[in-house]
Amino acid sequence: MPFEFGWENAEEIGIQLQERFPDTDPLSVRFTDMHKMITELPGFTGDPAKSNEGILEAIQMAWLEEYNDAK
């Protein structure tokens, strides 16, 4: 069974996004596009309607940290 995570797991989502989209600068991704990317991650179990700007900003910052660490 794959690891499951939801909106409250910003760090895990950031890691997953970095692994899946290693050449994508997180600051260049619109929140609407990032929302779709997140909800399509394997193991993501969050309710798509339960996200908000604050959650997406936290995820974007977690992803940015992973992106910068990888460079």
C-alpha cells in the first residue's frame, strides 16, 4: 500500500513535487496548476475542495526549499 498523505503534509507534498517535477521552479507554477499537480500525486488522499491559498503557499515554500536544495 503506498504512503498516504493529505493537505496537512506540506513537507511531504513538497518532496513529492520536487521528485516528480525536478526542473520546475515552484515560483513559476500558478496555484490552480499546482493544485492539480498535488491532487494527482500517488498517495494523495486529501479532499480537493479542502485546500486554500494558505495551504498552497505553505506547499509552494516546502517545494521551493526542496528545489533549492537540489540545485
